[in-house]
Amino acid sequence: MDCAEVGHKYGVPVIADGGIKYSGDVVKALAAGASVCMMGSLFAGTEESPGETVLYRGRSYKTYRGMGSIGAMEKGSKDRYFQTDAKKLVPEGVEGMVAYKGKAEEIVYQMIGGLRAGMGYCGAPTIQDLMDNATFIKITAASLKESHPHDITITKEAPNYSTQGEI
């Protein structure tokens, strides 16, 4: 939040880069003063994203190559990482696969709905109101656990909530 304050003071927009997995992350980033959110990995498994769709252990995945990965730099992104003259590239990203997620429009729909809900929880009718009036409150680990579904076995996954890690 200190970064956003300084950025705004000098007219420099702040970009939330990394860690955006859910719509709530977007709400928090905007509330903290970010102008935009980078969400490359969020859209990486979509039909529209580059990469091959592969079947692995009975599930569909998309190959994923972060822009700072060796593969991406070899294909032309190394200038973004000031490595145009490097004999040996130093990666700042990874290559792998992510779960196939279907069409991007479904993710966008869920993100917009979650953003609207989060703004509603904060009483913010506009993004500017969210930025100006949101308050962050530190909670305990017990409060965090209590704020999520508990004492239930989730049998039907929701498109905007996950209880497990990747692959």
C-alpha cells in the first residue's frame, strides 16, 4: 500500500503482478491502490491461451511458458529481461502445464462477479470508492480458517473457489 501511495503521488500507476488466483485477490489489489492486475497464469489454461492441450493422467492440461522462462526468452522475450547479449540465459519464469480451464469468457465472468461482490462487501459502488475507502484488517489464523467453509466435505466444486493446490 505504501508503493501505491508513492506511485500515485508521482502519477505512476501501480501494477499488481503475481499471485492473482481469485477475484478476491483483484479486489484486495485494487483496494491497496493497484491500477491494474496482471493475470497471465490465471488465463494460462484457457482455450484461447497459447500452448498445446495435452492429456495427462486422465485430465486435460495446457502447456504453459512464463515470459521469463528459458523457452520464451529463446523465442524472443529476452529483451524484456535485459538479456539480449547473454550467452547463457538466466530464467525468471517457469515452463510446465496447468489445468485446462475452458473458455476465457467464463473466467472473466467469474472475475467480474467476484469483483462486484467484493466491492459490495466493502460498500464501494465504484473502483475509486474501493481505493479511497477500503480498510485492511489483520486477522488471526483461526479467523482465516473460520472464514472459509469448514466442517463439510465439498462434493461439488465451484468455479471461483478451490480447496486444493495445483496438479
